[in-house]
Amino acid sequence: MHFALGEKKDRSTNMIKIDSKMAHKVSPDNVMISKPTIKNGVHSFQCTHETTEFVLDHESKHVNGILLLEACRQAAIATCHLNGVRKGSKSIALLGINASYKEKVNKTDNIHIESSCYLSNMRGAFDSATVECKVMQNDECKAKIVFTGNVFIEEIK
């Protein structure tokens, strides 16, 4: 199997992770989402709950909310890029998060994030973004997280 530059296969889920730049990560080990499938404007990312970036001080049978939040943040950023905010040429400043957790997400079943992006274009360039992410497991929505932010035209280094 061939991988594009920046892609990495996750050992625990066997998924092909999205390029780390699309999730604004330096290390591919910290990427928690796959390359998405897209249907009717909705991006669907497979998700892992394992990352080397966070160390949590308690064990649980469910996925910790902070890990779901980070996976959704990565999906939101990638969704913006896939909808026209080009990686390397613009930056996104997070302004707000509204999270509603409905049920625990277990570690044994597959997790998907479905995301939709709404970009405003008031001055010839994107000014703001709103991304809605739904954490799905066993065809049930377990959490809904909405991110709002501003998009700036500048070089990301």
C-alpha cells in the first residue's frame, strides 16, 4: 500500500490518518482523524482515541471528553481546509466552543466524526467559520460540538 507524503497508518484502528498539516499538528502521531469521506457536503472522519499528545491521570472504559473535543477540533480545522481555507496560506483563530455530550463513547466500537462547515465571505476572503461536529458511534450521535472562529490571510510557519 502506498501513502502520500504526511500520511500515517494508525496501528490500533488500521485507518489512514489525514496529513498532519490539515489538522494543524507537527507530529503525525498526534493526528486523531482519518482522511474523510464526503457525502452531501458532510465530511465523515474515522477517529482514534489514542494520541501521544495527552496524558490523562485516570483510566476509564469510555473515551474521555477532552480527547473527543481534540479529535473534533482536528476535524473542524480539516473541514475548513477541505472547504477552501488552504493549508499553509491562512490561519484559523478559535473563538468559541459549544459542546453537548449526550452519552459516553466506549473505547471498543468505531468512532466517526461527521462535520459540516459554514464559511462567510464578506470582504473577498473568508472572514469567519462555523463548524458543527457530531461524534457518532453505532449510528447514534453521542456528542455535538460547534466551533466558531476567524480566518486570517497570512503565512503559517
